[in-house]
Amino acid sequence: MRRKKKKPNEKVTIKIPGAVYNKIAEIIEGTGFSSVTEFIVFVMRTIASSGKIKGEDKLTEEEIRKVKERLRRLGYI
């Protein structure tokens, strides 16, 4: 099924389980993220900007290092 493209500034709704929403809300407490939505948009932009969302693509050592550093700065590790 082909999806209709959205306009760049058009907002859409994405549904996630309440338990996932609550967990993300806990994780982002005390970080620079002001909302769960802001965090999810950040994560999705980060993933989409790589242009790779295929199972066969593996992260390079440099990409892994960058992800770990980003998580460290956010206080997750």
C-alpha cells in the first residue's frame, strides 16, 4: 500500500503504547528534552537522517561510538 506524502510542516499522530510513553517520560526527566514528543522527534530525525533503516545495515564502529557518547551525555549510560 502506498502512503500519501505529508507536507513538511504538516503534523501527524503516531500511536504508541502508554507504557512506552511513560517509560520515555521517566527517561527524559532532567534532560534537555521538554516532552516525550520532542524526544521521539529527535530520535526519528536521527534515524531518518542516516538514510539507513534496513536490517542488513550494521552500524560502523564510529557510529556506535557516537551513539554511546550521545547516550552518555544524556545520562543514560
